[in-house]
Amino acid sequence: MSSTLERLLEEELRLANKHLPYRKISLREALSRERPEMILRDGSRHMLDRKELNLLRGLLGDDRDLELPIIIYYLGRGVYMVSGRENVAIISKILGKERSSESDRVYLSRPEVIDLRMILRTTTTIVFAPQAVGE
Amino acid sequence: MSQKDLQRYQEDVKFISGPCEKGGSVEVSIGPQVRPTKTELLRLKRELRLATKVKDVLSERLLVLTNELMARIKEAKLVRRKLYQELRGACLKYLFLRSYYGSGLASAIKRGVVPLEIDEYVENLLGVKIPILKVGLEDYAALERVGLEDYAKDLARLLDSLSELIRAENAIKLIMAEIWKTRRKVNALDYVVIPRLKSNIKKISMKFDEREREEKARLKQVKAMLGEER
């Protein structure tokens, strides 16, 4: 039987990623909606900024699509990672990073994430990976 | 010190200094009593592992929230600079127009000839819910009709920047509050929960060691007595 302290601690771990959405939406779908909102795991709604959506559409071109929000994984010790070819292409363009055409992941440092979050405030989100943090 | 406190203190001293009976409990300096059993030791060790993990996660969350705060401060600075520039331009234009049209322009805006559009929604930044109120010009046809299209566009831009600044500064306040809350949790784990668990584990382990030593001494004594009998 778990104690109160254990239950409290487990709850804290569970709440660490409550800001993630239940379901990702595509950029095309978000742009077609009047109110580009999504429902998060804690039941709240999160609005995507239309300016950011237009910026992403401009960078990506009309023929390609993207799943939103772009997830930035926190790997611990100030290292962040974004995976997925389209995501990597967008992040590299925004931050002006050089990348090889085959790479499907990009590692980011703390100042880069600050710059990125300044530009893509609502269309990116940071995930805490406890297993990575605890290592 | 009241009589009640004195009595409690005496009981505590008696408990700590007195020998611990087998099957009794070990008193720690702060916190509840713990029974010196193997199950309790395993439970405490599991809790310690969990508490350390939560502390690590919360510390990392604190770092990420601080990053977010830095981003929002940087953004608020830029938006405020932009707002001041737009405000200067719009004010100059307004003064010029007022000198030309008289006070009719201001009263027309006050009467609601130029309706405002207000949108309310929530943004969730790393679990921090930020309520947003976006104000804009719903329809500025009335201003366009009298040839004030440029002024209407300036006003729309100004309101947009103002909404952005309110959002950014509100986000700073709410993220700060979340940082304080998280820091308190980290400190509670770091300075209270984890040391208390470690202390309890140490006390139970010491109690086990003591029992083992007692058992060894008893066995030696029995062996000696048996040797004497032979």
C-alpha cells in the first residue's frame, strides 16, 4: 500500500507533462479552423497563434505539412532535442542552423531554445522525460 | 515553556534516550515514528528513490521555466519598444487630425463609431495557463469613409501591440509565480523530505546492526556456557 507521500510524489511526476495535447493537429487543419485550439491532457484548451501558423506555412511551403505542436524533448543537463524531418527543417531555418539533408533530429542548447520559444511560443512545447532526467 | 510543552519534551527525551524494545519504534528528531522492520525499510528506500526522482524532475522543470521566463522577458522588451514607436507615430497623427477635424474625431471614437473586437482565450505555456485578452478594431469602415484609412491602420497596429505587451507581461507574472511554487517544492524535498527519509533509513539500519550484534554476543555467550558444561 502506498503512503500519502508516495502518492503525492507520483502525482507530481504525472503532472510534469500535463501540458501536452491529447492529439496533434496538422498545420493545414489549424489554418483552416476559425479558432485553432487544441485540448491538452489536463483538460484545458490551448490556442495557437495565427501569426505563428502563417510563419510556419511561409517557411514550409504550400505542398508540405507539419504536425503541431512541435515537441522539444528535454534530455537533461541543458540539452534539448527535436525529432522529425519536417520539424528539423523548420527549426534549422528559424535558428539559422546548418544541417545535413538526411538528419531527422537536431540538438539544441538553452539559448537556442530561448530564441526558438520567442518566435514559436504556442506552436512548440517542451516535454520532460523523467527517465532521461533521472539518469 | 508551558507545562504541556515541558511534558511533551520530557516524553521525547525519555523516548530518545531510553532503550528501544524489540518490536518497538525508533524515534527520529523530527517527523513521525517509524517501526524498525524490514518492510518499513524497503518502503522508505522506495520513497527515497521516488523523492529523488521527483526532485530531479522538478529541478529540471525549474530550469525550463526559467528559460521560458527569459524568453518572455526578451519578448516583452521588444514588444514594448515597438509599442512606443507605434504610439509616437499614432499620437502625432492624432494630434494633426484633431487640429484639422476638431474634437469630433475623439467623440466619434468614444461613441463607438469604431467598434472594438475583444477575443478572450487561454494559452498554456509549460503547464502555466495564461489568460489572454486580445483587443482589435472590428470594423474601421467609418474611419475609411472619411479618408482616415492610414490612421485606422495605425490604431489597429497599436491595439495589436498593446495586446501583445499585456500578454507578454502577464505571462512573466504567472511564470514567476509558478517558479516560486516549484522552487518551494524543490526546497521542501531537498531540505525536509529527503533528509528525513535518509535519517529514518539510517536509524532503522543501525537498529538492525544493533540486533545483529546482540544476537552474535548472545550466541557467543551460549557457546561459552555450553563449553563450560562439557
